[in-house]
Amino acid sequence: MRLHMASPKIILAIALAAWMPSLALAMTPSQVYESVKDSVVVVEVYDRQGKQTGLASGVMLPSSDIITNYHIVKAGVRFTVGRGKQVSPATLKAGDPEMDLCLLTAPGLEAKPARLGKAGELKVGEPVYAVGAPEGLELSLSEGIVSQLRGGPPPLIQTTVAISPGSSGGGLFNAEGELVGITTFYLKEGQNLNFALPVEWIAEAAGKKIAVPAAVQPRWALYFSPQGGCTEAIVTAVGLARKSLHIEAYIFTSQPILQAVIAAQNRGVEVAVILDAAGAEDKFSVLHSLLAAQVPTWIDSAYKIAHNKIMIIDGETVLTGSFDFTRSAEKDNAENLLVIRDQALAAHYEANFQEHLRHSQRWGPGQ
């Protein structure tokens, strides 16, 4: 039997065929940036006086939540996330202070969920890319390698990728454009000693409920429109609801507020909405959206106008004022919104809410 040695060209072709699948997955830095830039947002944090106390980065997850670092948001009472000119109010959903990770939810935010990779599959020397907002410079790309993998599994990622103030909470991506880490801190004393938390930690942090400490919440807050933050304040307050959310509305057309109400019901909050009969017939009314989301809704037709604009949250917080839950009230009208945290006052509003509920008609499909 004669053995035939393959020619060098055939051997090279076979080697290339075996190598090409992995090569095809790797992207250039520009391609990585283009594939992930719509997943990265800027996170802004404000205290009870409305002063900005933090600026960081965040990444949208497949769950539509925003992942960022807990140390950025821990002292805040109001949060926004945004991309370019689009800025949306956000609420603190879950997190773990020890892991230094938290999740924000921002109904209505238009962003592209990142694809998740695994930090545990990284190799030392592998290229990685950070996208974030260092010093507030949105969507900045920096390139480096995995310097070392510390501890684990999954490991803390040490990288040469540049990290600066504002980079915290941003995404660390592999050459396939997958999120493998959350850029978190750097050692000032060293050179290129930068670190990212492994993406695998997100699942654990997502399962831990966390709330803004009561000690940093003001007893009351007052807002004025147009463009005075009324809608953001309502979305933030609704996002903090844990037990109950009772609403009376004359006209209710605001999509951000609607999404916050639906999100509250989806996380187990007991929600009840009473709408004025005439206001519910407005062509932009959220009535049908509430019904589609199976939010319990009643129509109050006992009065010429059911003119209340009230929210009672967890039996301890009241939102009231002239502010209708509409886009026009936020953008165009002179309105006011008062947020009061007082259980005794909330009890009076709750009693009045229950009185209106008794004579209102439950609304549903076909009615």
C-alpha cells in the first residue's frame, strides 16, 4: 500500500478551514463599537434638593433593565438614564451593595439590549473593549486586553482598558461584541490597573431587592411645570411602590407614567385606578392600555367632573396637585405637584379613595 503525502497547499487549506469559524466571529474595534453603542447609556443621580450627585454609565440587559454600579446611585433619590437627547426617569429595582451592582428600570427608554457573554471564558491576553461615559463624554470607546483573571469562578477581570470617573457601570465587551463585564474601578497608584466585575454576577444581583433608604427621602417635595420634573417625580415615586398604588385621575394620557404603573403591577404591587368618565373618552386616554395590561380600572361617573389627580402609595405617600397625568401638563401647562410622605394624611386620602371606588363602575373588555 502506498501512502500519499498531501501537498503543502492542501494542508494550508485544511488549516485555514479549521481556523476560519473562530476568525469570523472576531470583529474589529470599529465593528464592536457599532454593535454595542446602542446598548450603553448615561446614568445621572440626583439628591433630594435636585442636585446632581453622580454621573456614570450603564448597559441595557436582555431584561430591558439597566445595569450599573451601586456606589454611584446609593446616595440618590432620583435617577435618569439616557442616550443622546433621549433621557428617561429611572427607578432602583434591585441590587447588591457588596457586589457593587444594581439594576434600574426606565420604562419607555429606547435602547438595544446587549448580548451577554461569560467572563469565565475569557483568556489572559484576549482583546476587550470598554464603552461608557468617562468624565461625561458619552459613548467613548477604549481598547485593551485582559491582563489577568482574579479569583472566581467567575473571575474579577483585570484589564488594560482605560477607566476614568464616569466609566463606572459601563460595559466591557469581548471581540464578539458580547458583554463580559461591568467596568467598575481602577487603582490610582498603579498604571493600567483597571477592573471590571464579571457579567455572571448580574443574575445574583437582580434577585436582591433594594430601595432608597427612608432616611434620605424628604418628608415632602414640590414641583412645578412646564418642564419642572413633575413626570419624573411621579415615575420615581411609583417605582418605589412595594405594596399598593391607588390612583384617581381626571385625564390620564402620559405614556411614561402609564409604563411605570404597569411595571408596578408586574412586580406584584396592588394597583387600582379610577378615571373620570369624560376623561376616559379622550382619544389619547390610557384606558385601553390599562385594560390590556389587566390593571384594575374603574370609571367614576357620579359627578359632572371627577377632577381628582391623586396617587396614594403604600398607604404612606400622597401625590396631589393640579398636575394632570398628561404630556401637555409636563411640557406646556403651568401646573404643580406635591409629594407628601405622611401616613396619617395618606389614611385620609385612602378613605376618600375607597368612597369613590364604591360608587365607580369596574371597567373591562366589552363594557
